[in-house]
Amino acid sequence: MNTLVLLLVCMAILFCGYVFYGGWLVRQWGVGEGDKPTPAHTMTDGVDYVPAKAPVLMGHHFSSIAGAGPITGPIAAAIFGWVPVALWVLVGGIFFGGVHDFGALFASVRNNGQSIGEIISSNMSKRAKQLFIIFAYLTLILVVAAFAAIVASTFGATFKNGVLDTAASATNASVAMVSLLFIAVAIVFGIGVYRRHQSVATSTIFGIIAIIFVMAVGMNFHPLYFSTKTWMWIVGLYIAIASVTPVWILLQPRDYLSSFLLYAMLIVAIVGIFGAHPDIDPKLFPAFTGFSVATKNGVLFLFPILFTTVACGAISGFHSLVSSGTTSKQLDKEKDAKPIAYGGMLLECVLAVITLCAVAYARSTGHTAGVTDIFAGGIAAMVAQIPGLAGMEKAFYTLLVLAYSTFCLTSLDTATRLARFMFQEFFLEPGQTPKDIKDGWKKFMVNPYFATILTVILGILLGMNGFQKIWGLFGAANQLLAGIGLLAVATWLGNAGRNNKMFLFPMAFMMVVTLSSLVIIVKNQLHIISAGAADWGPYAQAGIGILLIALAVVLAVEGCQTIAAQRRKKAEAAD
């Protein structure tokens, strides 16, 4: 198989999915009917509820949901071959992930920008909401820990025997410098658009020029050679500030401008694939390696591992938190929901397919030193095959590492803001906002600064003290979020009298995937514990895994009861 053929076929299928299936969803749900004002207008507060133009919000949404997922997931799942990964990306993106993201955004918009937790409370029960929020908050802490560690590692300098290795640290220092300058550019952009009322088009032109300038500066002047641990604390301070800063100052402009880095990454990758169009060597990257693969950590089975590993490239529970947490509070018009949520998910699928192409070429060129090297090295090497661009491989490699880091940094502070929302919502009654709590201990608990500081401290400490020991749970936990998100939107649509059948199979499938994965994880961890050589990691994974199984069962039962009651009510009305 040729990589160019693979990319073109997948892009054509995804485009058809967007036009036909996405359009059908719009009609089934009544998106945009009556031209109803969105929460960004009806509940404007200048901090979280701020209307954003569609291109700006698309930048935020895509940057936030992408993270490292559509790159790391396909690379890890590639052990099963490129065919099953590509098929799941296509089927999952169109019929699972796109429906999940679009539905979560639309449901939140029609419920005053409330999160999935509040939608569960309104359509299922308060107990279900609290269980969901506890689980979602803990998952977000793990996301903060992991992404903070990834960002810090891409910034951190290399020390050998306590002595700085400047040559080995140059790329990381360059990425760190560009990232910091980029934040300053974003703040200036936000002030210009939202306070000076400059046109988005004009500001965008200057913003892109500024990005090119800071990249040039960062690649040639990068004096910040801090250790990874120091960068962890700096990143923690940054996300603490970013989480409570009004979205128009930093989140909206930074994510919008960072999206151009991400689009540039996609363009560079596509140019590389078009220019080099290498064939996939079946010896280095087989089409299919089997339903089970032996690794140094034991035998891995395609089901359920493939469906919990690809994650963001096909469907991810984290997306429902973004859609209903930040994006819904900034949506200017309902009609923007389809291109932003459904389109954003399918664009992520394109990135996942590009990653498969990068894996294929990276294996043939020796770029196998971790996820960053596989992705950036594979694409940069393809671009270098184009006549006249051979000497640009290092520059493109740095650009791709920077874009990868930008993905992670954007998802990181979005996850922190979402965790703050979740923590506050746990203590609120249906329909309440933090401003409604006037006194007592609850007022302290829903304080945004307390919720943010607690989240950042927990995330950074876990990131520096062994989050890898429980990271094995993330895939299953993330897909459990996806299953619950599908369940929540399905129950809401049913109560609203709209067609929710497109949610039922994806919901059931993701629940089965999650439970199967969790049972395997718990079984493996108990085996390690019984061998008598376990630290706290296996105990934590086994305990949390059992709790997640119980959570999945409880919420699935409540959801099925709600849907069954809706059908009985509909049947009685028909009689």
C-alpha cells in the first residue's frame, strides 16, 4: 500500500461522513432550529461565557481535544498492523467519536452550557452525577499529570553527571523559548481583538507573522536551560493562572493562534506524503499482525486494546468534557456546532492517518526513539525527500516537535479549567452556579481559586511522582468517559423527544470495551500482587479498576432504566 493512496482514500471517506452523516445528525436533532441564542450570549460573564467567532473557537476546540492522543494512540496501536488502526479511525471517527463530540456540545448548549455531569443530573439522578464527577475529576488529574510531564520533558534540558549538555538540550530549549514567546503573542492578540476591537482577519495576519518571528527567535536564541523538574513547577504556575484567567485574554487567542501551528503541521505532513509518497514496507509495518501480539509485557489482544489505545484518533471521553466544558460556553451560533465538534473530530482522524504514514516511513529511516521521534522524524524525513528541501529536515523536525508540544500544552490548561468546573459542580444543586452559594463551607469549596490550586497541586505532584504507575488505567478510564458521555446525551435527547438511536450501539460497544479492558487490567495487577513483588502501582490500579467497573455498571443500569422508561412513555402516548 502506498501512503499517499491511504491518505487520500481516508480523507475522501471522512469528507463524505462529514457531509452526509453529519448533515443527517443536524436534521435529526434540530440543530439551529429557531435560531436560539447560545449560552455564550444569554449567560455572558466575561470569564468563561464569552462568544467567539467560529474560526477562533475551532482553534480552541481542535487544539484542546487533539493533545497527544491522535499521535501517541495510533503509534502504540500500530503493533496490530496499519489496517485495523485505519479501519477503526474511519468507523470510530464518523459513527462514534463525531457523534459523541457533536452530541455533547449540542446537549450542553441547549442546557445553558452545563457539563455532562449536570446533564446526567437532570436526566438521570443526582447520585449518577456525583459518581460521574468524581470519576471525571480523577481522570482529569491524571491528564494534568501526564501532559504536564510531557510538556516539561519537551522543555527540559539534558544533564550528564550533573553537567548541562547544551548540544543535546538545544531543541528542547528552543521549543520552550518559542512556547513562552507564543503566550505573549496570544495575550497581545486577545487584547487587540476583544478590547481594541481590531478585525480578526487583520489580527490573524499579524499573529501569523508574529508566530514566524518568535519561531525564528526561539530557534536562534534559547537561553532557558532548566531541568524537567523546574519546568514542571513553571508549567504548574502557568496552568493555575490560565485556568482562572478570562478566556478572551489567553485561552481563546492562544488556542486560535496555536491552531495555525497545528494546521501548519498537517500541511507539512501532507506535503511530505505527497512529495515522497513512500510505500508501506510490509516487512517493517505489516497490514495485520493478528488478533493477539506477544510483547515483553505479555500477550496483547486486539480486542479491547485497539479501542482503548487509539482513543483521540477515533473516540475519546475527554472530548465530551471539552465540548460541554469550555466550547459550549463560547459557541456563537448553534449552526457552528457541526463544523467545530463533528468536523474537529474528523480532522483529528486525518491526523491519526497521517501518523500511520509517519510510522511507516520512520521505521524505514530509523526514527524509532519514542513517540516524538517517530512522528516528527518520519514526517521530516519524508519532506526531506522532496527536491530542494533536503537541507530543511532539522527545521521541520523542530517545527513538528513544537506543534506536538503545543497540542499537549493546550490540552493541559483546558484540562485544568475543566477539572475546576468539575470540582465546583460537585457541590452544586441542579440549576445552581457558584455565585448562588453565599456562605458556609460550600462557598469555600466552589471558589474557583481554591479548586484550581488544589487541582494543579495534585496534578503536578502526581506528574513528578510516578503517574506512569497508574497510566495503564487511562485508556479504559477515558473510554468509560466516552461511553458515559454517549449515555448522557442519549437520555437527554430521549427526554427532548428527539431520535437518539445513533447513540445506542456506540454506547453499548464502548461500555463492553471498557469493562473488558478493566477486567483484564485488574486481573493482571492482582497477578503481580500475588507474585509478591508489587509497589503501590499495582495496588492502585487494581483498586481504582474495581471502582471503575462498579461505576460503569451503576451508570449503565441507571441509563438503561431511563431509556427504557422513555420508550414505555412513548409507547403509551402512541396508544
